[in-house]
Amino acid sequence: MAKLVPTKPQFDYINTKAKFPALVAGFGAGKTEAAVQRCIIGKLRNPSTNRGFYEPTYDLIRMIAWPRFEELLTELKIPYKLHKSPLNYIDLGNYGKIIFRSMENVNRIIGYAHADADIDELDTLKESEAAAAFRAIMARNREIKPSGEPNTIGVTTTPEGFKFVYKYWKKDPREGFELIQAPTTSNPHLPVDYVDNLKAIYPSNLLSAYLNGEFVNLTQGTVYNGYNRDKNESEQVITRFDFLMVGMDFNVTNMSAVVFVYREGVYHAVKELTGIYDTPTMIHTLKTKFPDHNIAIYPDASGASRKTVNASISDITLLEAAGFECRAPKKNPFIKDRVMAANAAFDSLQVMVNSEQCPELSSSLEQLTYDNNGVPDKTSGLDHLIDAATYPIAHELPIIKPIAAVPFRFVI
């Protein structure tokens, strides 16, 4: 029988006793190979239960997973039969089934059960999609093992920025969540020039992720480059009777707000509100969520004329009538001035963000880029919360431009 020779990170991942291990690896470090080996070895150890194997798309199952499973099972001389679409499973005879599903549509992760699962490239999905897929897979992971051992779900992925895997395995790991990181250089079976080729074509921040398996901001040319998730991380939360400063962006059926508190010279973003239908709904939401707080609103100045609901009453008029103090300039500062003010505030640590309470704001700050015209890209949909957050920053911490003194002259 063939002999498996995993690398050190692969070995640690395959043999860990953690309920939810994650192997986060650089290109060529062998993460999918580790997932396949872990799946097969785990299946042989628990022949009376099913096992699930998940890829982001069906094409990856067909082009990557199945060929490697067939190759490895053949090498190990383990009899099997592959049942392709629509059944999508490998029958190992007395060793049970390995069920394959894509994560393209979580509504289709139904109608079966397993005791263990392996998820490949989880963080290539959008964060919300990864979270939904993980929950759906966990719901399928309910068969009982005769041995009494706990059920497990293993994850292998490249680090795709500060997304689902970062939050659950790196930033704030819960009990049973184990992170194993594997650099590309941990794999001795790569071509001798593989690493050099990567270094030649990828910038430094991408190399940290795709060569070293580290969680970094993967977007080049981000607008808010002064923001750093680790450096600007806040642990502050709203406490009773805090004075709240609320930045607000007006968009019909999609209003956004970011709530700040002030602590010892620093502004902390501690809550975000998204997808609010209109200004009356926003007013109701603020009064319901924060009944014991005085609130100042830093609105989009266009709200003095814009109306999300009533054709005769402006949004700012509605906010003031509801009893809120509105700190609105006559017109919004130039976008570049607001960007400069925010970046300077992030750099100087005058503004911090609780990324657990403001997850979309944190992600948006990391991902918003410039468009071809050199202005923040509004087509991405990332700008709404950022606009809400930066109105109070620009108001309280503006960039003060020096004014050159011009001597007075008499003209005769």
C-alpha cells in the first residue's frame, strides 16, 4: 500500500483532535491535499458514518476534488465507486460514503447527514456566504459516531483578507477552533523556482498572504489606507447614558449610520446601522435602541434638501423635529478632504473601530478603492457606511489647511 508523507502543517491538520481546525496556507502549501487526506483517513477511522466534502463551486469538485480523491484512493488500493451528478458521492463499500456538495447555493445543503466534514477554500466566498455555508454544513453534521468521539468540521483555505476565517479562527477563536498556518515553503515538493516566481509577480502585501499564509489587507490602492484593523481596533462599547455621535448617510430604502463614543481624546466607532428604509425608520431605530442617550447627528449635508420619505419635509428637518441635535455643515466637505481627515485620524489613533460591533464598516474601509476617475468607487456599495462614519470625523477632526499670508498693498 502507498505511504502518505504529509508536510508538518499537513500532518498537524490531519491529526488534530480539535473540533474545528483550519489550515490557512499559502499557494502551493498543499491545503487541498491536506483536506483530501484528512477526509479519507477520517473516513477509514469512522466507517459507519458519512463524511461531507465541500468546495465553493461544482466545477472545483469536478476538476480538483474528484481527480485527487480517485488518484489517492487508487494509490492506497482502497476500492471505491464515484457517483457523479446528481448524486455526487464516493462509495467506499464497507467504509461508507463521502458526500460532495458545492457552496454556491446553501439552500441545497439539505436532505442528508454526516458526522464529519471538510471545507476547501472557504474564504474565497464572500464573508456572509461563508458564514451561511458554515452554518448549513454544521446543521448536516449530526450523525452520531459509535466511538462517542465529537463530530468535526475542518477548513482549508488561502487567507483572503479579514473575512470569515480570520474572525473565527484568528481574531477571536472560540473553544474548539484551532488555526494551523502553512507557508508555501513548508512544501518540499514544489519546483525550485516556484517561490521566486511568486515573488516576481505579486506585491508585498499579497505575498504575505499567498506565500506565508498570513491574514492581510489584499486590496492595493485602498482609499482609507490609514486604517489598519489591528492598530485601530477598539474594545469600547456603548455604556449607559453615553453621549452618542451618529454619522448618517441618506439613501432611499438604504440608509446607514455609524455610532461613535468619545473616550479620553479618542473617537470610537461602536455600532453600525445598515439597510434602514427611510428617515422616520432611522429615527425610530435610534430611539428604540438608545432610549437613555443624548444623541447628536452628523448628517450628509444634502439631507437639508433631500427627502427619503416626505416630499415637503427634508431629512434634517425630520431629525431635528425628533429632538436630535444636527451638526450639519452648509455643504459637505470635498471628498478628498474627508478622506484626508479620516486617514490622518486613523494614523494618529484619534479614531478607533470596534470591528466586532462594526463588521461591515471595518471590511468596507479595507476594501474601498478608487475608480478610473480617481474618486472612491461608488459602484461597489462599500461607500455608504464609510460616508456615515467619515462625516463626524471630518467635522470633529478636519484637516486644517495652512493659509499663506498675503501682504497688503496700496495701488495708486
